[in-house]
Amino acid sequence: MIKIMSFFTLPIEEQRIGKVWSIANSRPRGVRGVSGTIKCLVPDWKLVTAYRNREIDEETFTEQYRALLTRRWPEVKRWMNGLSGTDELYLCCWEESGFCHRQLVAKMLRKHRPDLVIRLS
């Protein structure tokens, strides 16, 4: 199962099943046990700051993030194809609630890898 969530809702290390991977530009201090970053899923910092500063809306963010994934598609596809139905992992970013690119990642995985169990929180 692939669990897509905020760093702040991760279970404590002793209760985790699977590796933790970042899909964000950085990770909060104090979050331990992160295996690395899946760089092909990380949004450009300019895109993140434009959304946070309300220079762009959710729809524009979505369009630009999808365009970014399209440019990175060979790497994204290679990463997706490397996943197994038996994988247990967490994909994490900063946002605790509301709109976030992790929702778009979950949608992409569900579309291109319907054999995987995706839990978005």
C-alpha cells in the first residue's frame, strides 16, 4: 500500500510499515526515518511559492504541476513502473490539510497504476 500524507501525520517510527519518501522540496526538522526524496514528483519551488502567495489558484497550480510531470514523464514512469503491488511506503509533503500536490500524485498513481492500493490522507 502507498500511503500519501503530510509529514506531520506520519505514525511514529516504531509503528510505520514501509519506507518514508519525501515528495517535497524539503522536510521538517525532527522528522526521522526519511529514506530520501522522489525528485521527479517534487513541484518547482517557484510553483509552490506562487500558490502560497495566492499569485495562482488551485486550477493553475494543477495545470502547471501536470505540465511539469509531463516534462519529467520518462523519470516519473520509470519510478511508477518500479513499484510493486506488495510495496509498503509513505509519500510525504508539508501540507497538513487542504489542496496539495499529493492529491495530484494520488490521482496519477490511481490512473496509471490501478493495481496499486493508494491511501490519501
